[in-house]
Amino acid sequence: MTENNGYMHWLRERIEKEGRYLGNGILKVDVFLNHQVDPLLMQGIGYEFARRFRAQDPTKILTAETSGIAPALAAGMMLQVPVVFARKSKPLTLSHEPYQADAPSHTKGGHVTLMVSHEFLSPGERVLIIDDFLASTLTIRALANIVEQSGATLVGIGAVIEKAFEGGRGKLRDLNVQVESLAVIERFEGDKIIFAE
């Protein structure tokens, strides 16, 4: 959970300066992460994920559309492995019976069903999950469920920002995989963001 890399210091600075706490545990970082994307910051995020997970030898990265795609792609470029994103709506081109799992949406309200075609995940693959946030872990658990359905092996979970006060890390302990977050928020004090040391 340490973030001594220069890029990760930059990430914390961006969160402090441009992130906005909207209440109810929601942190708005759409200026650089999940609406508008800063390519140089993403490059650093990809480098750091690759550094932390290279030893796990992933063969594929899995994320959920849309906010997880940019950091997952950056990590995929650095690790030189394909990136698969779980869809939230079924296009005509998706196989008839995709792997699927339900996850509540914290920011949109309600539930979403995540779907991945059978042709993109299969037994024998080593899958790294990358997402923008580690908080309630409901989306990450749904992605882990899809990995399990496919017969692939989950080798790690990475998040750009962890909201430690939601206790998500502990909820992933039973998966017995490496879990890494690049910036860990301990709590909010009014509008102020307090990072874990």
C-alpha cells in the first residue's frame, strides 16, 4: 500500500487538487480519471500496476466498462497482455450465453449486470482485475465471479484509488490474491481528503 513512486505522488496531488467529495462516500475525479482522461497520468498508473503485478505473470486483464478501461489499458500496454472489459449492456455481437454477474452501482443507483463473452476468458488464463476504485468491492467481486465461471485463475486485483474507510480490502481477503491500490484515502474531513500514510 506504499506509494513512493513519483507518478503516485502525482496521482495523490491530482486527487487533492481536482478531486471533489460529493458526500455519501462518492469522490468525483472525472477531470483526470473517468470522464476526461489524462494520458500521461494513465501511463504512470500503467507503469506502476505493471511493476507491482509483473511477478504474478498475468496473461489477461479484466475490468468493467467504462471507468476501469483507461487504467486497465495502460496496465495492459505495460504488461503487454490483452485487456477485456465486462459490458453492462448486451450488444448483438456478444455470445448468446456470456459469463455474467450482477453488481450494485454506487454512483448510478440500482444494479448492473456485467457480461463477458466466452471467447475472451478461458481455463488456463491468469487474470488480473484492474478498476478505478476499491471501495465496497461489489464490482470487483462480480468480476472475480466471472473469472471463476470461466475457469481462469485470478492472480491479482489493482485499484487506482482505495477508499479504506469502506473496508473493501478486508472483504477481498478470501480470494487469496495480491491486492494493490495506488492511492489510499483513509477518510474525508469535510471537503478535505486524508490519505493513509
